[in-house]
Amino acid sequence: MEKYGWPTAEPVGEEAARAAWLIAQHTDRQLDVQRRALRLMRQAVSAGRASPRDLAFLHDRTLVNEGASRSTALRSPA
């Protein structure tokens, strides 16, 4: 991810891009990986190459894993 950025559908295909998001979403015990994925996905969303909805889910999950309450995470802007 550091070399190429967030894996979007253009270079890797829709299925692989979705798989990357699922991996990031479920790396609950590797918060450093989740934070890096979140940062890169924000850049991809800003460039119009990734789903804002998926970013919101990853953002919420990361906040909860950092110790925020679920209700705080749902109110926090991605």
C-alpha cells in the first residue's frame, strides 16, 4: 500500500479492491495497518477512486478499535 497507495478498482479490479477493504476492515488487532489503510483510503476517496461509504465504515471501525464508544464513532466525520 505504501508503494502504490490504496488498491482501487482501476489497477487491481473490483474484486481485489473489495478484498483490500475487507482486510483493512477486519485487522482489528493490527491497528497500525488499519490506520495506514484509513489514511490511504481517504486519499483515494478524495481523488474519486474509492467509496466514501466504505471509508465511513473503516473510519468507524478504527475509532472503535482505538477505544471510542460506538455512538461517538458513528457521529464522527470520516
